[in-house]
Amino acid sequence: MGPQYSATISVDMENFNQLLDVDPISRRARVQAGMQGVDLEAALKPHGLSLRHYPQSFPCVTVGGMIVTRAGGHFATGYTHIDELVESTRLITPGGVIESRPLPGSGAGPSADRMVCGSEGVFGILSEAWLRLQQRPTWRSSASIRFDNMMAATEAVREISQAGLYPSNCRVLDEMEVALNRVADEACALLVLGFESAHHSVNHCMQLAIEIVERHGGRVGPEGVQHNAQHSDQSANAAESWRNAFIRMPYWRNELTAYGVIADTFETAITWDKFNAFYQGVIKELGKTISELTNRKYALSCRFTHVYPDGPAPYFTFYAVGDEHGDLNRALAIWKQIKQRSMELVAELGGTVTHHHAVGRDHRFGYQQQTSMLYRQGLAGFKAQCDPKGIMNPGALIDPIDKAIGLRGVMQTNE
């Protein structure tokens, strides 16, 4: 348990919602942190520009929220995390203002912006940022590729990620994920593949990628390859079907919870050489834990949300009956045990506790497993300078240096 407080103050950034400046020559914009993603895109559209950063929670995210949680966007390669699109930041802390200079790059010491990105509000409040923009794409190509199993799909995607093709969409769904979302009429693993550009046709990139997947036993789905147009029969488009399911997932989970059903996700990143053992280990060991805790059938699936030349970002989803009578307290207790075991497994098998969901309080255990004690001491010391009284979002990431489980507690957790 973290330190206890008698009161909490929530700062609403709703009125910090303006697009302050647009620089079309350098393709950047100065944006207040309370501006919602949908409003930013609407404001940039007349300029022919876009941030092109779409987390799953895009309908309700703010610019500041995306930055301080190091949010991952929808695109599978290239600019995937928001910090890659951040040029400079302005952070208001109890100890003063930390503001960086907007530049395309700098080698002048550790980056202040990197301290802000992912800080989760523990140092101060982000008020605005300069963001790197992109031109809106006009060329697109998409296809769904079927494989006999997850491992064949994994090998194909690894080669694509290392070929310098940089697809905008390169998501693998394992056999269970395909079945749960009903995106194919056969048992298979599925690759949702897409390219886009504002400058040139991407048909050649798609053709090269298809040559790669065919070498690994992949076969293009019945809707074929689509260039610059949506398929007329959306129900027949596996990519579109899965995308719709992806957007609905958080809302569907809320419905299931009321019936005592546990539905949750966790995600990570791992290098290619370790993925096979990692995937098999999580499926086997977490499945065993869920089965023992619930004594019922369950569903556990995996997909890739992002891929890099050195590894994928696997995203796991599980469903289980927490209590058949709808006892939410019992379901919550079981969920906590499953959550704890998932973090233990991710750490034991060499992955990160989170690739794009942030740390907060739920992932504190896993965060402490993958970071060194000395580094967390450094963060606590930096927080003490920015926030001498330890009032900014205590309990997320680290604790204030003088609270119940402050620096001494952080040190003791790893002794």
C-alpha cells in the first residue's frame, strides 16, 4: 500500500485546449496539453497536416495524457510512441518551470523531454508541447495474410520488420485471437498488413512484403490486396473486422465485468530470439494460473501491436469467469492474482512490464523488477527537487522521498 492522504486535489486541464501555433515549413505545432486528440486532428486538417498518433483510447485522450504516459499509437512501425513526435515540452512543477528548446535534435546532455515523457504526473503538470507533424496520406495499400500457425506468421513479420519496408500496419493475431474476433472462416493465424504514404504509391512495398510472407507459407485472404480504397463488403474484410473489434474491446470488457466475467489485457515487448519461449511460457503458465483460480474454461490470446527490427510487442487478452453468481469482490480478488502472475511471468521471461500502457500503480511491481534501485533513487531525488513536498501524483512510478514507503521503501523492495 502507498502513503495515505486526507485529501486529493484533481487539476482539470480542460481549458488548456488550444492549438497555439502551426509551422508548416518545419511541420510542427505548439499545442496546449489539455487539447483532445480528435480536436487537434480537426484543427490540423485545414493545414494538410496530422499528428498521425491514434491510441486505442483516441476518442478521449488529451495531448498531455499521451505524452506523460508515453502512449503508443495505432501504427505498427515507424513513429509508434508519442515521445518520437515530441519536439519540446513545458512542465509546471511546484519547484518551478522546466522548459526545453524546440529543436529537431540535440546532443546536449540528457534530454529534459525524456524526463517528461512517461513521467505520469509525478514531477509536475505538462502545460504545452511542440509536436512533430506529418502530411496526411493519400496512397494506401492493405491486405490480410493467413498462416497455419503463430510461429510461421512471426517469422514472416520478423523478416518484414528487418527489410526496411516500414508498414503502417503489421499486426499478427494468433489462432485464439482470430477465433475470438471471428475475422477468418478457418483456423489460422492472421497478419493484418498495410502501407501508406503522402508522397508516393506504396504498391511496390506491398508486393515486396507479400513475397516475404509467401516464402513463410502465408496466403492472401479472399478479399485480396486493396489499393487506395476500402473493400465494398466490410464484413468480408478481415482487417476491417478486427479493427472494429479492437475499438470495441474496452467497452465490451465493461459489460462483461457486471456479470462477474474477468476480461483484461497486458502487453510487453521482447526480442525476436526470445519470443518463441516467451509466448509459449506465458500461454502455458498464465493459462495454468487462470485455470487453477477459476476452475473453469478460459480464453487467452495474443497479438502483435507493434514490431521493431529487434523484436515485437505482444499484447495478451484473457477472459475467465470470476464468479458465476456475479460476485464482483470475488472476481476482483481473482483478477488481482492473475494480474500479479502476469507481471511476474513477463519479468521472469525477459519482457517489459508495459510497452504502451504506462505504469501507474497497477504495474509498480513489474516496474521495480525491470529497473535498477539506483535509477529509481535518482528519479526520487529529481522529484524531490521538482516537488519538495511530494504532492504530485504520489504512488505512481515512485513514492515521494519522505512518505511511508518513500526512498527507503524503494530501496528495501529489492534487498
